[in-house]
Amino acid sequence: MYRPNQSAIDDPETLRHAMAEIGFAALVTPHAEGIEISHLPVVLREEAGQTVIETHMARANAHWKLAGARSVLIFQGPQAYVSPSFYPSKQEHGKVVPTWSYIVVHAHGAFETFDGAAELGGHLNALTHRHEAGRAEPWSVADAPVPYIAALKRGIIGLRFMASRLEGKWKVNQHRSAEDQRGTYEGLMGSGEQGVDLAQALTSFSVRT
């Protein structure tokens, strides 16, 4: 990934936090006939100092048969159009143009598969808890009939992705003045849902030092 110095993010804690917050990634695996791409919900954990990313896909999806091949998980975070009108410097010299700001993380590595009932159950419980925990009446896998869940498990296969390298890119106008950065934040906050998501992410995904 092209990453100018001012937008490159390499701090593992920051990148893991961003991946966990995004919670959804594109798994990309090149192979002899082309490239397989699957879009998947994920959960993260740490194992012996390594970032482990777990997900699952339909057993009918042949992507899982490429287990062991070098792959990339792409986490696309908030993104939005940035208008030159956000910058105070527009009034000073007019030397401004539109841009697109975004947050993205790439996890490089390889995946293995798992399909034991207990392992799949643990993964599905973790994934469900991650997204249901904040609800007033959170749904649990145990709320559904056991035979129903058992039948669904037979139709999926788990993937365990071992990340060997993480890299991030925060393209959020770091090269501009403090005044223009503040103007960008205020402009995004008033520019609709996409802009608000990105503006808020500048705080929640901030780089830890």
C-alpha cells in the first residue's frame, strides 16, 4: 500500500483497535487462476503476542480451500469527501482543492480453517457478543433452538487468520495547518453521516503514542 510518511500508521495497538472497531474486512487471496475476494465479519484476539483474526464463511464458498496461501485482510474504515470550503486557508490564498479522506488497515498473513462444533460455537458466541453487548436485551446464540443452530453450523466453515504484518493509512489532512485540520473536522461534522463517521473516527481511532 502506498503510504506517505505523514499518513503511515504502524502502531500495533492503534491498528488492532481500528480493526476491532470496524469489525468487517475483505479477505483477498491470489491464486493460479486469479484472485478470490470474500467480505466477512471478524473478531480479534491476541495469542502469544500475535494478532489472530477469526471469521467464517459459507462452506459453498471455495475461498476457504485456499487455506495456507498468502492473503490480505483489508479493513476499510470511515471515509468521506473533503471540500476545499472546509479550509480557512481558502479565504487567504485559494490554493486548495478537494480530496478524499479515509482510514484503512491491511493485515498480511495466512489463514487456516476450523469446523469443530465447539470451535465454531465459541467463534459465533464471540462474534454475536461483540455486536449484541450494548443492546438492552442482547440476543444470544443460545436463544435459538439447538437443532437449528447445529444445522446452520454444518453450512459454514471457520477461518483463523494469523497476521504476520499490520499496516495502516490515515489520510486525514495531516499535512495541512492546524487551522485547516480544525476546519476539516468542523466541516465533516456538518456534512452528513459519512462525514460525521470520519470526524468521530479521528478521535476514536487516534494514534496511541
